[in-house]
Amino acid sequence: MSVKQAIRESLELLDPRDRRLLLVAMLIQVATSALDLLGVLLLGLVGALAVTTVQSQPTPQAVVALTDALGLGGLSDQGLVVAFAGAAALVLLTKSVVSSLLTRRVFTFLANRQAMISARLARELLSRPLTFLQRRSSQETAYALIQGAGAATISVLGQLVIVVSEVAVLSVLGIALLMIDPLVTLGAICFFSLLAILLQRLMGSWASHLGHTGARADIGSLNAIQDALSTYREISVLHRREWYVERFKELRWTSASVAADRSFLLQVPKYVFEAALVIGGVALAGILFVTKDSVAAVGTLALFLAAASRVMPSLLRLQGAALTLRDNASAAAPTFELAKDLSSQPPSRISIAQATSEDTAGVTTTAQSPLGIDVERVCFTYPGAARPALEDVSVRLQAGETLALIGRSGAGKSTLADVILGILEPDSGNVRLGPYDPRRWIAEQPGRVAYVPQAVGLVNGTIRENVALALRPGRVTDEQVWSAIDQAHLIQAFETAP
């Protein structure tokens, strides 16, 4: 996935208001680049004044006019050097503080949006039919909702803000230096631009590869360990536990290698640009002292070195942000794919979020008046299946009746149960609980329909949390928990267990 595409799809995850807020933050960051320009110009002025003071030469007329305009005409050259140096330090320090506070604010904003996006995608996901959820493994879905969402917001959009702000700094300083010394500035721009492009070419594809490989390794690791835990009895009897261990180990080795390469990749620009600054500084000094008089050469060199003190950190941050963008563009791809699938697949015709009190107006059914079940000519085919799982199935059960479904594996028993529960939507036909659609009924009367699956699901929590599945703690009393345990005969089961 390209960086441009990743940025576009990351922005689409935000709502319009959040996109506007992010744009405002970037514009403020761009505006602060004026402080960099002011600070660099003040440092250049300090260098020029220092040279004239040491050589006992008259102060340049442009500097005299500036100091008079600022009301500093009465200060000596030494006093002006101190004043301008202090002002430069104050301006550059202010820029650093403002920029750091704004960057923290932006990342806090994006972190909050990550949580909101993850929650929104999870809500949309759980409103889709079961067949939609089965398109991905649980590990892929978890990665898309958690790590992938973080990569799309904090990493992609966060680094985008850094790229925009650093490009603004480099542009403002570059334009100012072009006005002062076009030839030297053009030479420096060409030198560092070619170096940055070369680094991006060499390391950009590597960063993208690392992002893709790291995401696959993390998802594969989750798959391996969950498969081992869910099939522990089977693989123990077959004596095949070592295969899962080896599979998990290989994936973790891959993930560790990716982590090491990522860390190294972010350090490479620092060493390259540090060496380039030394080489460029020496070359610049030689050119200036050959082509200019000593005062002009020192003044220009001081200005360019002052600019370099701001340009080099910006270049390093820009290069690091660009590499991080390439890395996380691939890491965020599962989240983008999930969001696209959710937008293309409409939610269930009747979802919990859509249910209202009007949907079951007049419902007076109580625990003493159970509902019948009416399945009328239901057909259902799983996506990609050659044959329907259910074809023209009709069942009618009155209250109090019992039905046992018997058939080979794959005959459609579980599918019919899922259709009756509203977990699957039939391609054609109707299902009613009494006069009500099962999804509406379950949404309005939660707990009135009971379901005991073949494989009982357990959550990672206490017995209370498993008994009161997905109910808030305050809504369930100890007496209710003990009553449910007693009705399920769990105490007797524990007492007779070996």
C-alpha cells in the first residue's frame, strides 16, 4: 500500500469535524515555522556583529537602521550582540516549547480518535451477520481493531502532522536563505535533497516490507498460540504440541527481527545527515572564504550554520516520519480492509441499535406465556458454497412442544438454529417467534431466548462474569448468581469431578 493511499484512508476513518481539527493543528504547526526563521536571522545578525566588533569595523548600515527602528540605537556593538543573542535564544526556545506542546496535543487527540474508531468498527462489526464475521480469523479481526487502528491514526496521521510541520520549516528557511545567497542555498538544497531522496529510495521499500512482515508475524503468532490452546487435548493425545511451539517460535523470531530492523532503520538518517553536515560545512567554508571577503564570508557562514542547527533536526524528524509512514501504511492495511468491508456490507436488517420501543409495542408475553416458533420456507446458502445449507425448510412448533433435529455433520442443524436465533439472515423465507421477528424480540426482550451451544464459550474472568455474561456487575446480585449455579447443577458437578 502506498503512503498516499494510507493517508487518504486514515483520514476517511475520521469524521469531518475531526479532519477539520487536524487541519487546524497542522496550520498552527506551519505558522510556528516563522519563529524558526526569526531565530535564525537573529543568529546570523549576531555573527555579523561579532565579526565587525572583533575587526573594529563600522556596523553595517542595514544593522544600524534595524537597531534604530527597534529603539536599540544607544547600545554598543557588544550590547547589541548580547541583546540579539538573547532574543534569538528566546525565540527558538519558544518555538521548541510551543511545537512540543502542540505535538503532544495532536498525539493525544489522535490517541482518543483511535479508541473511538476501534469502538465504532467493533460496534459495526457486531451488527453484521455471522457470515460476515467468519470472513476473517478472530486474530485478524483483533489486530485490525487494535494494532491496525493505532497504526492508522497515531502512526500514519501523527507522522503526517510531523511531515507537514517539518516541510514548512525547511521551506521557510530555504526561501529566506535563497534571498540572502541564492547560489550557496541552491547548492545546499540540491546536496541535502539528493541525500534525502537517496535514503528514502533505499530505505522506503524496506520500511514498507517490515510493516507488512511485522503485521503478518503478529497475527500468525496470535493464531498459533490460540490454536494450540483451543486444541490442547487433541494435540496432547496425538503428541503434536511441539509443532505449535516451533511454529510460534519461528513467528516470534520473525517479529523480533522486524523490531530490530525498525529500530536500526530510524537511526540511519541521523548518522548519514551528521556526516553530511560536516562535509557540507567544510565545503561551504572553503567556498565562502575563496569567493568573499572575510567579513561577508563569516557572516554568511554564521547564518548558514545557524540555519543548519534548525534544518538538521528537521531533516532527521522528516526522514524518520517518512520511514514510519511507509512502515505503518502496511501495518494499518488490515484496518482499512475491515472498514471497506463494513461500508460495503450493510448491517443486519434488524439490529440492536435499530430496535425501539415501538418495535414491540403491545408485547405482553410473560414467562408463563411462551412463544411458538414458525419457520416458513427458509433458504440459506453460505458465501462461496456450492450448495445451500438450508433449502425450503418449514417448521412450526407450538408452545410447549419439543423438536429434535438429527442428521450427519453439515446437514444444516446448527444453521437452522442460527437462523431461528436471528444470528443468520435467511436468503428467503421467514422466521417468527410468535408474531415477532427473532432479532426484534431478542433486542427488546433480552434473556427470553435461551441457547446452549455444542461448544460452550468461556470468557477470561471470574465465575460471576461467566454466569452473568456481558451484564454489568451492578445489575446482578450474588443471590441471582448462586441461583443460576444451582439451577445448572454446577455445584454437584464440581463435587463429583475427580
